[in-house]
Amino acid sequence: MSAATTLTWFARHELKLAWREWLAMMTGGRRGRRRAAAFGLVAFAMLMHLPAYAVIGRFANLQLPLDKTSLIVLTSTILLAWALMLSQAIESVTRVFYARADLDLIMSSPARLTNIFSVRIAAIALMVTGMALLFSTPFVDVLVLNGGARWLAGFGVVVAIGFSAAALAIAITIVLFRLIGPARTRLIAQIVAAIIGAGFVIALQIAAILSYGTLSRFAVLTSDAAAAFAPDADSLVWWPARAAIGDIGPLLWLLAASLVLLGGVMAIFSPRFADTAIGASAQAITSRRSNRALAFRGGSRQQALRRKEFLLLKRDPWLISQTLMQLLYLVPPALLLWRSFSDSSAAIVLITPVVVMAAGQLAGGLAWLTICGEDAADLVATAPLSPSAVLRAKIEVVLIVIGAIFAPLVAALGLASPPQAIVTACGVAIGAASATAIQLWFRVQARRSQFRRRQTSSRLATIAEAFSSIGWAATSALALSLPAGAAVSGLMTAAIVAITWKLSPRRG
Amino acid sequence: MKSEQAALRVQGLTKRFDRLAVDSLDLTVRPGEFYALVGPNGAGKTTTLRMVAGLLKPDAGSVAIFGVDALSDAVAAKQIMAWVSDEPMIYDKLTPLEYLEFVAGLWGVDPRISTAAARDLLVSLGLEAHLNERCEGFSKGMRQKVALAGALVHDPRLIILDEPLTGLDAVSARHVKGILSERVRQGHTVIMTTHILEVAERMADRIGVIAAGRLVAEGTLAELREQNGHGNTSLEDLFIALVDVKAEAA
């Protein structure tokens, strides 16, 4: 087979795998669900046009030349999208290095590895860009419908930032490998991805809080100070914004630059891709040592189970990065809390829903790891403990961890506003309990390493968990500002949880 | 009377998935016996032992471990037995010592006893250099040894092993066989499934041949030969003859 034939054959193979993986994610791996998944996707896409209209409908009539404030808002939005894509791309690249499903086969084949890995890098870029196109379609649609076909250029901008994000992600990951070695890269890359994904929004929120005492990012972006610091309207910085609203010149330059960047990364890093993958596999076979002089500890069987769960959670890189991200999201409300000590801002109320939402989300992940992600399921099942005692111990672990993370924040809130602290504590407890219960009702035994696939095992559980967290967050916020509204919201959220239980396979 | 109780008594055990996997199986294993269960792929060996270990619920039948009804009093039955599967299930992020500490805690073993027992077991299995290394980089053989040590650390009266020698090198396999034989000499009962008929032939006091979910022959090697009129043949020839007869009958 010639090199060109190998390349097209491998590209087809990569596309086929990507398509099947995406399909499995959408259908939860069940063939019979394809039609339902397609219908659900179309319905979701149509539904997404409503929030898209609410968010950017008013910008549809923007015309060139744009004023500085519009340029800043539009550029910041593109920068945010790019940061999210970069975060997603870093995750994808790390996954390719560490999930060695087919790397052994590829690297032991007589094909030219540089070509093969160029295709794989291109596939990552296409995957990241494809997902971004999917999510951006409702927004571009709204702009095209209300502002004309010139907004179709938005798709071009998405492609350009998708390619550049993928290129940069590959460069960052491989450089991390070189700098800190494969053992630490996985964790650091996850943390970097989380910080990049959330960092931009959080930085804007922090600036808004410090300058204006509000969580609104737009307060900073539309301020006179931002306009004063921004470069002139003909600066290169604004090209992405100008390209997005249909300025063909900057659009073509952007597309060309992103392709050159991706091509450059492919040329420079494809030969190193194999070494990096080998480095990742070598890391898998060198173990980390624990220097604890171990005298076994006593206690009940449940204590033994809880100790094991705590130890595994402490050593879980996913959990560390996720907790860090949740804590990162809590920085702006914490800052708001700190400011409110000196100035009695009403904005402090905003802390409660953020905290409750974060608790629900974290509890869902923790509950999956402890309840479903049991690597030695046979051992625990053959231990002399009743299944209910095992479950109780695991649930206790989730609630203790949530308590340990959120108690300090609630305590600090108690100093500023005791009633709000009580409402927040109740919200955290109910939100975490609901998320844990949903995981319990839909539990399917799996290995901890399958955590990423937890959302595909049951769409219903994933959606219910999200709605429950949002619902309890809204209820807590309303309890502080509009108690009657809180009663309605609380009943609706309880109904969601009850319906989820009714539909769950574990009912009864 | 308790000493005369069977280590394992299975009566009328039945399990159906898409097809009948275990078909009204009766099986008795005596205390202090090394019992090997052999049979072709899909014969129902693993399903039978998983039901005995409490990992699968039978559709019908009874299971008693040293007189304890394993279906109505599962916790008491589990207290005196251990299960090791062919796919070692251990925690990547724990060291062998931490894993054994967890297992000993689950079985409620006095930590003063289990600390020393765990170390001795791991050393005897050749894992001395890896006591404080996380299991994530271990080979399948090393993982199998850790799982086996976990099964033995609480000193069970009945040890059930499903293909415990799969993936082990010759030295490791000899270690494992030595440890199991030693346990039997100390009065423990071992039930093991294996595809390696030579192991069954050399180690087992009695051998049960299972096919299509039923026990088609049982006894010492000499008894099996005698029952089936195969004179001086090896267990392999005997096994093939027994399984072929069963397949023809089916």
C-alpha cells in the first residue's frame, strides 16, 4: 500500500471510529435508540434557538464599522469560545495519549508513524471543531435569520478558532510531557484544561466584583475603562470580531492562519507523537510508592470501607481536577462575600445558588465514583456485609466530602448573614442528597476509569441530575428573595426527583 | 456434628440466562478437601461458583457452606469463605498492603493478627519488593497474587477460586499451588475451576466434571477411570471422552 493510500485509509478509519463513538455517546450504546437520539438531538437543537435568541438576538443588526464596546464584547465572546475549545482539545489529546486502545497496534505496524499521527492530530482538530460547529449553529442561525447571510461567516470563525485551539492543545500537551514528564502531565493537563475553560469567565467576574460589586461580566466589558484601554478599531485584535460579522478579508486571513498553525503543529509534533505515547505507556508500568509504615487499623467493617473510599478519592486525578474547578467557580462568590463585609451589597444573595449548584454537581460525580465505580466489585460483594451496609458506608463518604468542602464557605456566610447560611446549608444538603439518590437509583457497576462514560450510561439520570442541581439552586435563591416562589420551585424540583425515581430501574 | 458437615453442599442449583446455564446441579465437597471443577467453556463452572459465592442469585436450589444456608444467611456464609476470580479485581491506586488492610477490615480481622499475616502472605507470594507500590503498574500475574493474598488474609475455611492460574508464569503458578496445598494441609477446603487438567490431576483430591450445567462425573482420578472404563488414561483423555459423550447425548 502506498503512503497516500495508507493515509486516506487511516483517515477513513479514524472518521469511522469518531462517528461510532459519537453515536454511542448519543444513544448510550443501544442500537434501538438511534431514532430517539436523532429526534432528541433535533428537538434540542431547535430548543437551543430560544436561549440563543435571548442571548445574542439583539446583536444581529450590528454593522461595520463597529464601535469599541461592541468590538470588545464580540471579541471577548469569541475568546471565551476559543478558551472552552482549547480546554476540550487538551482533554481529547490527553485521552489519546493515555487510552492505549489502539496505539500498540498502530505503533507495531509497518506504517509510517509520522503520517499516521498527522491524521490523528487532524482528527482531533476536526472533532473539536465539529462539536463547536454543532453548539454554535443555533447562535449563528439566530444571527442569520435576524441580520442576514453575512453572519454565515460566523461558521468560518468557529472553524478557525477550532483548528487553532486543537493545534495549541497538542503543542501544550507535548511540551508538558517534555517539561514535567508523563507521570504528572495527565493531572496537570486536566487542571490546565479546567483553568483555561473556566478561567476567562472567572477572571472577568472577579474584575466585575472588584470594580463594580456585581457578578456580571458585561459590567467590565462595556465599561469606559475597558474602552479606554482597548486598541484602535483598525487593530488586528479585532479581526475575529470583524470576520464574524461578515468582513471577508479578515475571515480569509484567520482561516489561513489557523490552517498554517495546525499544519505547523502537525509537521513539528507528529514525529514526537509516538515518543509521547510511548512515554505515557511507560508511565503506566512504573508505580508510585507509599512510604507509610503500615500497621493495620482496626474499626468496624463500614469504617474499613469508608477508609478505602477516602483513600481512593484522595488519589483520583479526575476528582482533584474537578474539585479544583468547582473551587475555582466558587472564587467569585467568595470574593463577593468578602466585599459584602465592608459594604452591604444585595449581590451577596447570588452566592447561595452558585454554592448549591456546585454541591449538587460535585455530589453527582462523587456518588458515581463511590457507588458505581467499584474496581473490586466481587470482593465487596463477597464480603460479610449486607448490601445495604455497603451502600450506607459509600453514601456517608459522599456526604462527608461534600460537608468538608462546603462547610467552611457556609460558616463564613454565617458570619455575614446567618439566615442565608442556614438556607445555603439546607440547599447544599438537599442538592447533594438528590444527586446522590439519582446516582443510586440508576447505578450500573463499572470501573472508576470509566468515569467519563458515566453520562452515556443513562441520559435520564444525567439530565435529572442537572435539573435537580439547577432546581435546588433556584429554590435556595428564591427562599432568600421570594419565599412563595421558593415553595413553587421546591415543589417542582421535588417532583423532578420523584419522577426520576419513578422512571428509575431500581424502583422498589 | 459440625465437623461432619460438608464444606459445601449444593442441591438442585439452577440458573437460566438466555439458555439453561446450570441445570439442577447437586454437589458436595468435604471439609479439608481440594476439589477441582473441570469442564468445557460455557459448561457452567463459573456460574455455579458465582452462585455459591453469593455473586449471582440462583433461580432454584440451595447452597450451604459448613451448614450455613448461604441464601438465607449470606453474611454468615461469606464470613467463612473467600472468592478469587480469574480476572483479578483490585484497586489500582492502593498498594498491596493497603489492599490487604482493607480486606482484613471488611472481614473484621483483628489488626494485630492481620498486619503480620498480610506481610507474610505477600512475601510468600514473592511480592516483598512491591509491598508499598501502587498496584496500577502490576502485571496480571502480580495482580492475581495480590487478589489471592486478599482472599487468604482473613483465613477462610472455604476458598473458591475461578481459574486462579490463568496468566501466571511457571514460578508464580508454583507459588500459588504451594500456598493452596499448604492451606489444604492445614484443614482448609479449596474448590477450584481450571482448564489446566494437569493441575487438577496432580493437586485435587477429587475432580468434578461439569458439562451443559450438570455434573457428569465425580471422584478421584482412579475412580473416574474406573467409572468410565478407561484404564490407565490421562485425565485429558478421560475428560474429552466424558464431554464428547455428553455432547452426543445433548
